Amino acid sequence: MPFLSLLASGLALTSLVSAVSKPFPKFGEKQFSQEFLDGYNLLKQIGSLGPYSNRVSYGVDRNTPAGCEVDQAFMLMRHGERYPDASLGVGYVAALDKMRFSNITSWRGDLAFMNEWTYYVDDEAMYSQESTTGPYAGLLDAFHRGSEYRLRYGHLWDGKSVVPIFSSGYERVIETARYFGQGFFGYNYSTNAAMNIIPEAVTQGADSLTPYCTADTSYVACIYEYLGSTLPPLEVAAARFNTQNPGLNLNASDVSQLMEMASFELNVRAYSPWIDAFTADEWVAYGYTLDLGYYYCFGPGSEYQIATGQVYANATRVLMEAGPEAGSMFWSFAHDANITPVVAALGIDVPEKHLPKDTIPFPNPYRVADIVPMGGLITLERMTCKATAISDAGVFIRAVLNEAVVPFNSCQNGPGYSFPLANYSAIIDALPRFDETCNIPASYPQSLDFFWNYNTSTQYNYQKGPIGYQLTDTDV
């Protein structure tokens, strides 16, 4: 009996210890946070100007749905974080000079940091270039994306084939493509990746990653209309700065320049004191002016831009219909204004009515920060799926915008809210044709061809010689 009593006591103690050792949450600790602060993240208020951020998700799992396998992936990515163009820098320097020539010897209030702050472009040769410093560096972003996509889509490569990488002929775009390739292929980049540089010339017609709609005669006027546009909160900021620093005479246009300058600063440095100089409400107003410009000039607010997006959308559709035998990976790189037309053509983030120009709609149905931040990307997945309780076996398409799955509103009855390839093709067929809508001259290419006729040479995998001063267009 003593032994049985001892055994019983031991078992009871073991049970108690086991129960106590279970990972009970701390008192008051919650399994899920009740705080969602994305709306206060500055990166969501600076549109296309600042560092990459994932799109606000609908909660759909980014991973491939059970019973499906991605057998083709198409990515169109914007260049990574960069310095501003020289043409923009002129406006920043003018605003800064206006401040410095105001004879203020000691800055106060929200501008007190100006007593020590220096402009982040210390060498004008860096204008237009991809950034290489700071936690948001563009080349770092590109390499990281390539490495991440190797984990996600590495099964599409047999480890032997030479895979083309397509880039428009702009220095920062090319460098982004190269660093993505190094991240994806690793040690094999020098032998198994083949950079294909597609000129950004208008004469490329539809055979381009940067097609230009020659029929859109209002394009330049649209850009000037929204470039530097302001809303009342920016006037409030100017008045506050002027009151805090007597002798200063900033206006809303100056403030717009300074906010744009601050957004770019994050691409180069880890921190910008300018961000805190403005209130959250002022950043909301500034961000909406950027949304307006993209919506009307480069997005669904322009019928010409939807037709422009048809070029890439149709080319990828043709490859999807052909299947992986036509190629399994298509990595492409261009600019922000080349991605927004594609997103619009696919019917993603298309508001039911035009954006108002004098007030901000809440919620805002078109936010550029969720579409083309620096390093932004749209990825189309072709998936072969087994039958499920709601869908037959077949081929389905998913769109992923900045790493968030974006279901198509017209059809989402496949695994993971995907939809059948046939339905996707119907959407593309209904789009206005680029060659017809944009009156592309007959002497220009009428369709995209480089996805089928590309080089497998490695001659452009690395930069030949030094990068030129404020270099833009290039083919090396």
C-alpha cells in the first residue's frame, strides 16, 4: 500500500506539473491584437514616392491554395527606392533657399531641426539613381525580393535553363532587375539569367514594357495639372511654420515641395525629421493629391491608360493559355506609370465613380501607396488545381498586388478566391486595344513580342563601365 500511495502521489504531482508547465498566456495577454495602426503609417500617405510597403490585405492567404500548384508566374515590378530626379530637386532646392534666405538665424517650433539638418543629395550625380544606403535602400529591396521569390517560385526553375529577365531601358530599372536576378538565382545569376533590355522609345509601339499612347494629347497637361497640386491643410502647415518663425513666408506650394522632398529622404536615410514637422491630417491631404494625379493621368481615370495596360495584360494571357511549355517565369521591370495602367486594365482598384478633385472621399477607393510604392509589384499566378467542393479541376488565375491577394470582383469561385482562366481571358478580350485606341503608327510594332523572342546571352547581366552622371536611358 505505501508503494501504491507513493505512486498515486507521484502521478498527481506529475499531472500538476504538466498542467502548470503549459504555455498559458500572461494575465491580460490577447491571442490577437485589437490595434490596427496601418492607417497611421506614414508610408501609406506618401503614395509612390517613399519606401515599399505591403498592400493592405483582405485577409486572403498569400500561400498557394491547397490542391493547387503554381505552374507559371508573371511579375511586373517597379524599380526600387531611389533619389529624386534632378528636375524635382530644382523645386526642393528652391523651397529650401527660400527658407535660408529669410534671414532666420535660429529655427523654432516644428522646424527647429533645420538648425542641424542637411539636404540628403550631397552629390548631384546621385539624382535619378537607385539608393544604396539606409534600411530602405532600393538595391537592397530588389535583392530581397529576388531572394524571397526564389523561395516562393523556385520550383518553376529546373536549375539548368537560362531564364530571361526583362527590363525597360532606364538605369535604375535595369539595376533593380539585376539585383532581383542576383537574389533569385544566387551564384547561378552569372550563367543562368539573361538580361533583356527593352528600349523605352515610342517607336517600340506595343513591343514595350513602357508603351506610350500617342493618341493621348492631354497626357502632359494632366501631369502639370496635378503636379504640385494642393489642398487646404497644406495652407495650414505653411501658416504654422510662418507663425513659429517670423520672417518666413512659405505658401502651400512650398509646403508641397517640402513634403515631396521628405518622402524621398526616407529612400536614402533611415529617418527624416521633416515627417514629424507635418501633422497626420496634412499628410492625408498631401497623399490624396498624389492619388488624384495617378488616377487621372496614369490610371483608371483615363481610357487611354486602360488601353495601354492592355498590352501587358494580353501578352501574359496568351502565355497563360499556352501554359508552362511557353515558359514558367516572366520577371519584368519598369516604372510606376507603367504598372498603374496594367492594374487598371485588370479592373483592380477601379472606383465606381471618378475621384473628386476638391474633397477627399473616405474611404479613399484609389490609394497609390497600395498600388505602386517604390519597389511595388503585381504578380499573376497561373495555378493548376484539383477539384474542390466549389470548383472543378482546372486552371485558375490569381492576382497578387504588393504581396496581397486581390480577388477579381467579377469572378472568384476558384481555390483561394481565384477564377478560371477562361473567365480571365474574357476580361482581357473586353479591353480596348492599345494599337487601335492609341492610333499606333503602322510602322511601329502592334503587339508585344519580346516574351517570345528574347536573347539568352549574359552580356547585359552586369554594368559595363561606370554609371553615367544622373543617367537615365541606357542599354548597358
